[in-house]
Amino acid sequence: MKGTYCLIIHLKSRQNIKIGCLGEINFEDGYYVYVGSALNSLKSRLERHLKNDKKLFWHVDYLLNNPNAKVVDVVFAVSGDKWECPLASNISKLGHEIKNFGCSDCKCPSHLFYFPDMELSKKICLKSFEKLGLQPKDLEDLETL
């Protein structure tokens, strides 16, 4: 099953975190929306992101490896098409982008966006999926995949 997703990540405190080859990035406390896609197995990819013990491979792995960071929700859509960049573009209009994060394989300025609160971050994700004509699902729907 293929699809595109947003991880909503809560970072409990402001700190510098080393993100692979990007180096140290100063992160504010609050909520971050990471936009990704899985064109092989969406459910496996999401389950990997939710695990604590994993090899650090993607930029988001380094953020999630921090003990003060936790995925608090997931919004996703099942689709054979790659919607990652258009979705990131929509979310970027209302979120503060973390430059070069998660976008090394495209021309987007970022795939990670900061929001001050949980409600706003989820609302923006849902509306961005809907704007693209996608049917958003959330963490509770993951078990039905």
C-alpha cells in the first residue's frame, strides 16, 4: 500500500539537535509537521517512525531519536501517486519551515514545519490533504491498513 503522510511531532523543550549531515539545528519547543511518502509499504513506514529503536537514516530519525521528541499523531492518505511535495508546499504557507530538512531528494525548501500548538498543526495537515483531493486518515486508522 502506497501513500503520503504527515507526522505530528511534539518537542517538549527548546534545544539544538544534530540532524545527520545538516549538522546542529536549533529547535523551538512546540509541534513539528514532517511530510513524507511511502511508495512501497505505507503501514511499515509509519510503524517504523513510531518505533523508538531504529537505525538513524532519514533526517526525521535524528529528530525522533531525541528523548524530548515524540510522534503524537499521524495524518495520511493512501494513494499510488506521490503527493509529498505538493503537500509540503501547502503546509509551508502556514508553518515555519526548517530549512533543507527532509527534502534532499527534491527541490522543496523543506519537509518539516514548526507550529506553536497541536490543534493548528493537525488542522493544517487535514486541510492540506483535502485541498489536494485526498482522503485524510489519522493514527487510529493505521490498524485498518
